[in-house]
Amino acid sequence: MILVRPSKIYISSANADMRKGIDGFASIVSQQFKLDPLSDMMFVFHNRHCDKIKILYLDGDGFCLLYKRIEKGMFRFPKHLGNDKYTVTETEFQWLIHGLHIEEVHHYESLKLSTIAPQNTAQ
């Protein structure tokens, strides 16, 4: 369970060495991503097989490094990315960690009250 609400969630597009710890992933954030690991952002890393992820974030008192391994299947990360990192929404992040493919999930268009309620027509 993640106890903080990050301002942004970054996903690494490159495979990461899952033997790394907090300092190793914080180093990737600062040196490769050119971002501050001490910020209120969350950083997600995955291995080559996309069956393991590590999530680095600062909870106010110190760093947290969460580790999740899927026993069957894999995490569905977007493919064909040009950058070393990309951002996702909290909803997309939840989909990712539950094995859903965010590129194939479609949002319903929001309904407008004017399309539902009958319009008054003066006769």
C-alpha cells in the first residue's frame, strides 16, 4: 500500500537491474532522468521480462522501495517509447500494477447534461 500521493508518476522505459537498491535507483533518477529523487514524485522500474517492478518514492521521512513480482503473466508497459521515462496518471498506474495494458483501455466519453435531459421547447 502506497501511503503518499505523488505529484507525478514516472515509468522507466528501459529495463532495470532488480538487484539495485534505493541508492542505485535514486542515482538513475538524478543522473539519467535529470530529476530530483527527493521530490514528491514516484518512479517505477521494471525488469527485462516485465514480471517484476520496483517503485521508489520519498514518504517525507525517508525513501521507500516497493517490490512486486507477478507469479503468472507480466506487467503491460507501453511499447515503442522514444524517451527514457514517461508519466502516467494514478489510474493508469493502478491498471499497470494489476496487469492491464494502458494502451488498450479506453475511457468512456463524459456525458453532458444537455444530451440526457430533454430540452424545453416553447410551443
